[in-house]
Amino acid sequence: MKIMNMVGAINDALDIKLNEDKNVVVFGEDVGVEGGVFRVTEGLQKKYGVDRVFDSPLAESGIVGTAIGMAIAGLRPVVEMQFCGFIYPAMNQIISHASRMRNRSRGQLETPMVIRMPYGGGINALEHHSESMEAMFGHIPGLKVIAPSTPHDAKGMLIAAIESNDTILYMEPKRIYRAIKQEVKTGKFTIELGKANVVTPGNDITVVTFGAMVREVQKAMVMAKEMGISVELIDLRSIYPIDRETIRNSIKKTGRILTVTEGPMSFGLGAEISQIAIEEAFLYLEAPPARVSGYDVIVPLPKGEHHYMQDAYKILYEIERNVKY
Amino acid sequence: MFKEYNPINKLMFQVMDNHGKIIDDKLMPKVTDQRVLKAYKDMLFARTADLQIVNYQRQGRIFTYPPNYGQEVISGATASIIEEKDWLVPAFREMGAMLSKGVTLKELFLLFMGYEEGNAYKNAKKVLPISVPIASQLLHAAGIGYEIKYNKKKELVYAFVGDGGTSEGDFHEAINFAGVWKVPVIFIIQNNQYGISTPVSMQTASESLAIKALAYGVKGIQVDGNDYFAMLKVLQESKKACENGEGPILIEAVTYRKGAHTTSDDPTKYRTKEEEESWHKKDPLDRLNKYLQDKGLWSDKEEEKIIEQFKKEVDRQFIEAENFPEYKPEEIFKYMYSETPQELKDQEHKLMEFYRWKSEKIAQTSKK
């Protein structure tokens, strides 16, 4: 065991895979000499050399497109998008090729690669640095989308992602990169992709969330407890595929469900989970599935961001409404 | 000029040496002493502001900021030639050019303090907002160029990008479109040697950035971007060419980012002191200062005095920005559509309801 924050845990996972598999390469903008703008890849170039950990030209489509070629040819690239808002030039490569190559070639070609990307708000950033577009990515057939909420999960999920034969978008909640420290197992371990985590069992309402919002829900739970409301907290870990079973079992117990996500509301993850709730546990529901999300607006610049963000009070507000329904 | 300095000849256009001496009088742009002096003062203002903003940032009074330090002449020469009728399409390190178009320092402060109002220029026309997604703005410049040509207007577009931006697909598409359409756009690459930590040598295998022009069939030129006169001369010739229907033009202005990429960056991680010092000798303002002092147009005393005035002015506008009204919740919805859809009105209503509930809740808790 070693005390780590999420940055350290991701670095550790990369280190382990670089050490163990010579086909793993890590590249992207400023990931080499500088070790990434968030220092996630710090020290790795020094340890593994410029052929395995390197700075690319400034071109996101180029990074993802070349990674696809490498993956088809047998490497296991782990590439970094510097910020969530900079991934859009690479969307063509993600949607048109990374997510399709296996199906297109009837399984002859594979693209085992991981696209790492810090996402989410709450860090007082410039425009294009605060988005949370998990629903958009989850909507791309052929792509897996995952997001850890703790250093432990970050490490185990990333190792699993690198070992997976699919293309995986690994969303890193940058707001809690350094905010949470915990004991993380040293050496290699994996967390099965596609399985949600019941963080805290409870009886009155199920709250489903992921990434940086897990912590916000936990803050709301403290207040809810004072009001006598017992919350079951589920950390999705995987946005696609989504763990229906865990959601179903939880609703059967609590009879209520609330989703908490950072992205815009319409066509969001909340709507998807709500439909799952209806399909899987309709007769158990005692209130309409509820959601806390962003609004259908551009994430405001720092001075207005608090109006957009989902804090403990917004979550408590919906918990209270739902339980009283 | 474009023939002689065809990028294939590997020449960088220069008029003034590092000591402020004119290399060849015949190369000088047409410009009055008064205009040069004004340009110098404006650039000094930009530098004063820039250095002060970095201090404000350290005091926690402003968020992440990308300094212009060391690159002032590229914007300064653009300021000397751009007219009210012309368009400015900035990247994010063109303070001087933006101020010359009527953008205020206060507006720039507001943006970096986290208000969208910082993009709503009250007195500046034909300036696009700062563009964060690298190189994407260049295609807009080509599109504006199309409108100018379409309506037979006598306008120009000055569009900026950094060296890192030349690796993005949008850069290549923009120069290509503009080349096919033969539109009056002057693309200016501020080659400050680094895209965050990545040196130009890792962005491209090309001999220069200017040489990329040839592949798209447009005129290109490399210029010393720390040499006010060279920069101005190249812009004057580019303007002339565009007016004769020979646009677009691709200018590579060679400079050095003396500061960090942004206030979140630490250049000591990827640059040596020796390298920084070697560029220090080519400082764009020092060179013009020496030229002006040699001609008896400027003195250290005047400089000291004016910097004091500038500091006060910068501070005045900063404090004005700091006193900007509180960001109201309705503002996040207000500008999304020409007419706000009912869906969004409902979301706004819900947010207001939440705020009412929250204040009651907090009041209750504090009573307990």
C-alpha cells in the first residue's frame, strides 16, 4: 500500500504497463519532457525513453489517427488529449475509425488503445477546459467510456483499459486530481470494466453518479443523513457499457433514483439511466427518476461557473424533492 | 520582396540589427518618426500591462493568463497598419493589436477574471474573440476573406496563430481555402519557438514555417518578428499584394516567448537559461528603444516617467474590472439562442427555484 493522489495513481498505472509490455507507448501534447500539463506522465520519458513516451505535434486528430494505425499494427498506444475541450478535432478519427475498425473488418482488425482526457469543471479555467461530454461519447457505438472517482480506481481501471482490446476513452476528473489521497495497492491490479461500485449502501434513495461528482454526492449525503434520509451511492465507473444490474438491484431496494452528472441536461446520461430504471424496475419506483445535471448551456467562465455546477445543495434539493414525492 | 524572400531561399527579412542600427536604409518601411514613437509607447504600454497582469495573477486576483512578453512587436506593427475597416482574428497572444482596434484592457481583464463580457467589445468593431482551440480561428479568417471579395470591399483580414498551431489540420485547410479563393487574408504565425513545452523542431520537419506557403500556392515570407521595421515593412508589402488581388499571404514572424505559456506553466522544465539569455539580446522593445534614443527621439527619463503613468492606468482599469457587477444566474442562459426556447426558460426557472430553496435551507440551519 502507498498513499497516492489520482495523478500519482495514473502515473503508477502507466509505469507498470510501460514496464511490463514493450508494445505500450505513451504520447500526446507535452507529455514527454514536461510530463503533461497536469504532470500525469512526469518522469516516464526519462525512465522509458523518447521512443516510448514522447511529445507529438500539436494536433489532436493526428494523435488519435496515428494511434489507430499503431494499434492496428500491434502496439498499445495510450494517448493524452490535453483538455476535454480539445478532443473535437479528433472526433472524426474516433467516430469514423477507432470505434468502427473491428466491426468494419469483421474482427480482423483491432484498435486496442486508450485515450486519456481530463474532463469537468470547477477549476476556474478558460473556455473549453471545463466540459463533461460523457453522453456524446457514450453515444458512439464501438467506444468504451470510463471515468474513475478515486486514486485506487484510477489505477486499476487504467491498467484494465490498457489491457483491453477495445478503444477506451478514459475520462479523468481533473478537479480531484490532487484533492483525494488514499492508500492504493502497490504493483499491478485491475478493476473489471463495466462494473459499477456501490460506494455506500442505503435504503431510501439510489444516487447514481461518477467521477468528480461522487465527492459532491457524499457531501450531500451528510446533510441528507441529518434529515433522516439514507442514500445508496453508486459510482458508475463505466459510462459505456453501463452496469444495469447494479442499478436495478439498488432501485429494487430503495424505490427511488437520482442521477448526478456534470454535462448538459438534454439527451444526457441522466436520461439514459432513467430509461434503464423504467425498463428494469418500473414496478418498484415510488417517484419519477430525478436528475441533477448541467443546463443546456455552455459551461460559464469561472465567475459564473457556480451557477452551472452541481454542488451538495443542488443534490440535496433533488434528494429531498424525490423522497417527499 | 516576396520573390527575393521566397522561403525557398531560406532568408529571414530583417531591417534593424540587435543594437537598433538600420542594416540598409533602402529596406525601411514608409513610416514617420511620430508613428514609430507612438508604436513604441503602445508596445511599452502592452508590456507594462502584461507584466502587471502576471503579478495580479500571483496575487490571486486573476485566473490563468497567457503573457505576450517578448512578442510585442508583432502586434505592435500590426497595430501600426490595421485600419478600422479591417478585421482582426486573434489567437490569444495579440494584446497590442487588440488594443489598437479599440478593445480595452479592462475587457481583457474581465475575460481572464472569468466573465464572458470580456469578449463583448464595446468600442471595437471587426475583432473576433480570443480563440482557445488552436488554429481553428484561421478558417473563420478565410471565410471573412471570402465575404470581402464577394462584396468587392476594400478590407483586409489579419489572422494570427502560433507555431504549434501550424500542426493542426485547420491551419492547413485555412491556408488552402484562402489560396484557392485568392482572398485578402494576411496569416501571421507568431513563431515564439514553443507550443507550451514542445519546440518547433518537434512540430515540423519543414525548413521553416513560412515555406509551408509554397505547398498551397500562396506567398510566404519569414521575418524577424522582434524587428519593428521589418515586421511593418512585410505587413505593408502584404497589404499591397492583397489589395492587388495577390492574397492571401503567410508570414512567419520569428520571435521568442520570454514568459511562460500561461501563468500555469513553468518554462524552466523545458528551456535552458542560456537559450533564454541569447534571446534576451534580441528583445524587440530594447532594439526599438536603442533606435529611438540614437535618433534623439526618446530618453530613459521619458521612459521611466511614462511607465509610471502606464502602471497607474493599468491599475485603474484593473480595479474597474474587479468592481464589475456580480455574475447573475440568468446570464448563463441569456445568450444561447436568438430567442430562448421554452426548454431553457424552464431550466432557468428551476435554477431560481433552487436558489430560493437553498437560502431558506441555510436560514433554517443557522437558526438551529
